[in-house]
Amino acid sequence: MTTPREIAQPTGDKTAVQFSVSPSTFQSPISSSSFMASALAHRSAPKQLKPFNTEDIKILLLENVNQTGQEILRVQGYQVEFLKTSLPEDQLIEKIKDVHVIGIRSKTKLTANVLREAKNLLVIGCFCIGTNQVDLDYAAQHGIAVFNSPFANSRSVAELVIAEIITLARQLGDRSIEMHRGTWNKVSSKCWEIRGKTLGIVGYGHIGSQLSVLAEAMGMTVIYYDVVTLMAIGTARQVPTLEALLEEADFVTLHVPETPETKNMISDAHFEKMKTGSYLINASRGTVVDIPALIKAMRSGKVAGAALDVFPHEPAANGDYFTNDLNQWGEDLRGLNNIILTPHIGGSTEEAQRAIGAEVADALVRYINQGVTTGSVNVPEVTMRSLTLDEPNHARVIYIHRNVPGVLRKVNEILAEHNVDKQISDSKGDIAYLMADVSDVKQEDIKNIRDSLDSLSSRILTRILY
């Protein structure tokens, strides 16, 4: 069959085929509508780019990254190695030496000491919410982009908190333990409905706001505190200070990031502010609650119950590791009544892990194949439309560099001998990211461009996709 490209003629050509509007006059094997659709599809189809002078992309996935994410990466033809666990630092350093991409969850620590050995590393995928397990500054300074999935497990965490509110209010954990031990203890003293109680949400982001909706649907009054003013959902009400929230709430739930400002944000003085007989839930970060202070508050009866899903120090693997060797107060914490302790499972649902796997894997593919940094947490977010099949002799130049004066002039001098179809640049602190698509380039042109960019003093990393 004749291809659309061969059929199409310049509009000024008098020998061009003239198609009749009457189907009885001209019986074309390709209708005009399908012809146009085929031509447009060909024109808009993205061109598959590959790195210049780089071997096949090698990917290391740790900590049982979801199958959905694995498949998205494998279908690209990358070499994917998958491990169910994290690795101790010495083994991680050995494994990371020749990989271009590493995918982790929350247990693997990518410190400067580890990243220093990753000579080929282009990008890190955190298949989780947080990125505090990665040295983001070191990664950025060495041209390693980092992606995560900040919102995909919001619903899973919100549902867990609702379950914990009810469990604490009814002392279900204690009753279940007693029954497992053979003890029948039917009591109603200090067991409550949650309807009509006040939930105080600290941090009204994606999780906090979803939790607000669920709690209101169950008849709770919702108040929240955040460092910025946020529009309330439903009848929720923002309060001006953390202390005001603690004084009013029957249940306090924490949904804040790990920062110097949030370390021990709930400590002795804050427990004193809480209502006697109130409850505390922490599904954010382990450093947010001063746990010895919590133990004291629960022993005194100030706090009637607590649920902790995160801890200052967490084991690197499943097993009998949650002991005093890990956290010196571990035994005291486990000995409390009406306390729910869970192993950082807030986002551990099938739905959340599938969503996280897809979101992070897609971001990795876009970065590897196209250089797009949208969603990166440590380098400027830059995007540009894909090259298409109608641009066969084009190359995409990616230049990650220090954000110093004069760089764009020097880069454009290098590219001046070529036609630059489009170019974009952005900066984030000390790091700048430039993308440019150049046309009519040959293999030797690509090598010359790369070598010239590599010679600049501002260079952090040069990539050329073609």
C-alpha cells in the first residue's frame, strides 16, 4: 500500500492528484478521512529517543517496588534488577556503581557516601511520599534528579487514621489482646462513640483534607492547624495556633513533613495543653512526637490512647527488630494500654502501591527518554513537547549546570552552528537545567556538541538524546 507520505504532493504542484468529493467518481483504497488521520497520526507520533554514546539503561529496584511500576520500566526495554529488600550500605554501594536509575521506598538511605560511588546514576525514584531518605542537595549538585509520589497514598493514610480513631475510642486493641489471651472483659467505661467529638488535624494538606471529609461524614467536628491559611472543606474550621487546637480537640492527628521545625513538635508542654483523656495519632514522621513525653502523658492519664505508625528509628527489614536496641524506650512504649503500634503501613495498600508505582515509573521514563523533569523535588521542573517522527535528524540537548552568569551565552555559542528549534531553561537555587532541540545533526555533530558542553566550567551533567 502506498504510504501517506508518498501520496501527499505539494499544494503548488499541478500534477497533484485531484480527489473527487463523489465516492462514485473515485474509488480510493484510502478514504480522505482515514488518509488525513493516518497522516496526522504519523506526524504527531513521538520519536523514540535514546542516549548518545550510552549503553542500555540499567535500573535497580529495591524494597519490593510494586509490579505495576516494574512493568512500566521493563516494557521500555531497560535492564531491570528487582530485589524485595533494602540493602546494607556496603552492598548498596557495590550495587549502585554501574546503574543509571535506582528505585527505592522509605528504608533505603541514599546518603552522600553512597551516591558518591554511583558514577552512572541519572535519576532516583522514591516509590513513596517522602524523600528525606535521600541526600537531595548532593544529588542535585551532581545532576541526579529525584522523583517521588507525594499524593498517591493520601486516601490509604486517611482511612487508617479513621480506623485508629474508632479503635482507640472503643479500646478495641486492648479487648482483642485480652481475648487472644483467653480473657473475657466486657466493659463500657471510657469507651466512646466518635460522633460529636472534635478531631484536630495538624497539617491540612492532601491527607489532612481527605481525613476532614471522612471525619465529618461520621459526625465529628473538625478543626485544623496549618502554617499557611487554607480554605476549609465542609464545615471544618482553621484555628490560629497549635496550642488552640490541642486545647479543643478530643483526637489530635499529625500530618506534617519532617523538618527542623517539626522535630518534637508534640512534647511535654504540648501534652499539658491537651484535654485530659484525649488521644494522639501520628502517621506522619517519627521525629514529630517526643515519645518519652508521650509515655509519661499516657501513664499519668493525661492521654487516654495513642496510635503510632512511624518512629524515630525504624528497622531496615521485617523481623524481630523493634526492640530497645533500636529505640531505647521501645519496651516502655509496648507496655502501655490502649496504644496501637503499626510498622509504617499508612500507605501500604494495594491501591496506593499500584498508583505510586505507576506515577513514579512514568516520571522516570519521561526523564530517561525525554529529559522532562516535571515533578522532580531537587532540580528545576522543565518540560518540552516530544520530538516527532517528522523530525528524524533532531537531537535533544540537556545541560545541567551551575547557576552562574554567562552560561547561556556560552551554550548558545556552541549551538550557533545548528538550527535550534526550541529551547527552555530554568533554575532552582544553585542548579540550572537547559533543554534545546537542534535539527539536521549528524553523529559527528552530536559528539562535538557534547564534548564542547562537557568542557565548560559550569557543567554538572550533559545528556544528548537523539
